[in-house]
Amino acid sequence: MPKSSPVKLAYQKAYNAKPDQKQTGVERRRTARAAVRDGSSPIGDGKDLSHIVAADNGGRMTKSNVKLQDAKTNRAWRKGQKGYTVPTDK
């Protein structure tokens, strides 16, 4: 059984087809490839490149705005928090 409904999948497909979302994906992949090339983020090490200033607050996917962080920590930073705010510290 699929995890997402057909309606949700159609919405995600349309959202990801927007030009600004395509550009964000290009930046994300470009930065990730550069980190692997530099040796700062080996493939398969269980780490993520996370934003220092969140994308929701205008942070970009540049070398100066990313840090290497454990994948579990990066993907669950707001679990269990009520009234969380998007990180803005630099």
C-alpha cells in the first residue's frame, strides 16, 4: 500500500515542477556534490548537509550556510516541540 494518496502525489508533482522549486533543487544538489568532491561529506556516512539559516528564513544552499550534521538530528529537529520557530542563528 502506498504511503501517500494519489491526490497528495499529484500535488507534490505540481509543486516540485515550479521554477523556484527546480532552482532550489539544483542548488541543493550542486552544494551536496561539492561537499562530496571536497571530502567534507563522504557518501554513506549518515550525515546531512543542513542549513545554518533555514531556507524559510532566506538562507541559501551555499557553502557558507551549510553544516554537516547527523541525519537523525537534522530531520527531527522539531519533533516534540510546541510553538517551534525556524532556526535563524548563524
